[in-house]
Amino acid sequence: MSSLTNAVVVISEGQAVHMESESRAEVTEKEYVKIKKTAELFAVSAEIGGLLTDIDGQRISNLRDYGMNLGIAFQMTIYWDLLLTRRNLVSRFTVTSGRERRLSS
């Protein structure tokens, strides 16, 4: 299976899991990482970039791993943002400038 075809399958499966999990109040970090839509997109993008150049298979694999790890890190920022929003903790951790406070008052 080609890299792009595999990515479409993984992203589609991840979307199905994501849609199923939206009806639940809580999704664990482990479950969220398993969805891997964003991580797979980052990974295949990096891999295809390597395939379009004249580099060896190990370096292409390294690019894919880099993309996957970067995508997982990005997903985790989204997860924590959703978690803080759902638990109404955003205001406790949001830093606002004095100008923003004056404008919102």
C-alpha cells in the first residue's frame, strides 16, 4: 500500500473514532493519541517530501518518524486545549495583557 493510500485509511479510521468519541463527556489522552489524524498527516507529508528527493530509505523513514512525532505533539496541544476548555479552566491559565483587561471591562 502506498504512503498516501495508507494515510487516507488511517485518517479516515481516526475520523470515525473521533466522531464516536464526541458523544462521550471525557476522552483520555491515550484515546486521543490513538486517533492520529493530524499525526498521520504530518508523517505522510514529511515522508512524501523525502520521496520527492534523492535520499535513501532510512532517511525517508526518519522523516516519517519526525513528522509522526511532531504531529502527536501538535495533537496533544489540541487535546489539552479541549480538556481545559471542557473543564472551564482556560481563564485560570490564560495570560492577558493590561490592554486586553481594559478592553473587556
